[in-house]
Amino acid sequence: MLVPFAQWRSSKVDRIRVLLADDTGLVRTGLRAVLEEIPQVEVVGEAADVPEIMCILKQHQPQIVLIHRLISMMNCLELASRIAEESLKARVIVLSRNANGEHIGQALRSGAAGYLVMNTSSQELEKAIRTVASGETYISNLALTYLADFVRAENSQESLLDRLTRRQREVLKLVVRGRSTKQIALALNISVKTVECHRTQIMERLDIHDIASLVRYAIKIGLLEIEDRTNPTSN
């Protein structure tokens, strides 16, 4: 059960142990100064990379790992995976300077329990730490806005695929894979002229008028992944 936020300053609750993770010492020093002003919050260590994080996690068992610009999303995925594999109870909050909807979504899917943008106030940082330490998820309002905008854009782009017939989607998938017109015709057992006709109609319906842009669009919306899930036996 969440302790009411206003009661945290006066209640004798256990300390929340926090690990700071950033690849710049000066940033860690600044964040530590902010956290040390928050009642019942204790900074138990600082780390500049994943191995250091894992070492401190095992030694001090913090409840919260506050990640700033530390690492790439690949490292974030690695960190979340290793925390789960080793049955560690730490929860991750990401504090990002250059937040965008795609990055926020990746962070949450990788296991982050909180997401804040760098211009957040110390009061919101405190609220996020207490919320996540209580077992819930915290995403700042600005981060939620970025995420919502990204999801709307993605849904809008993917909905364009509904304008294509099943055959046109098959042609588009092969175009993205770099197949020539003749190769597509052979693979689908249709004529070269039919392939060219489908390709023209695809461009008209998607309002995309060159092959390079068509390929970029299909890759951006993950067409291959969508199609492969729908047709797991397709080549």
C-alpha cells in the first residue's frame, strides 16, 4: 500500500536505497546532492557502466537504480535482463535529457519502472522514487505526452497498410527485402507487369512516390515483423 506522499517526511519508514548510474562523474555528483536532500532516501553507490551497477546491486541491494545518460538502450536491456535473471529486486528509473516516445517505449518494455525528463523538479523526482519504491510505475506528464504522440504517429502509419490488398503487402515486403521486379514475379508466380502495377498502386495508396522512401517507410513501421508474425511460414 502506498504511504500518502505528504506523510513521508514525518513517518519513520525504512530508507529507500538508491544507486546512481551515469557515465559522467559531475552529473552523478549533482544528482547525489539533490537526492541527499530527500528524507528517507539514501544513495548507496554510484556506477558508470553495467558491470559496476551489478556489483553494487549485489553488495548493497538498493531498491532503486536511477539511470541518467549512462548507457545505450542495449545496455538498458542488458541491465533489466540481468536484474531479472539474478532475482534482484531493484527497480529502474530512467532520467533522460533527450526523451522521445520511441526511447520511452523501449525503456518501459525493457523493464524500467519509471521515466522522467531531465528538466523535472526535485519534488517530482522525489515523488517518482517513492512511487516506484512502493511497487508502482511512474512516468512524468511530459514523458507521457511524448509517448502518446509517438503511439498515435505509429498507429496512423500502420493504419495506412489497411489501404493495401494482401497481394500488395506481399509485393511491398519483397521490395523492402531488396528483390528485383523479376524476382518478385517469380516468387509470387505473377507476371512482371502485374508486379509493376502493384508497385504503382502501393505508391499511390501510401502517397509515397519513390522506391527509397517506400523502403524507409516499410522499415520504420516494422512491416517485415508484422508480416512475419502474420505469415510465420513465409520466405
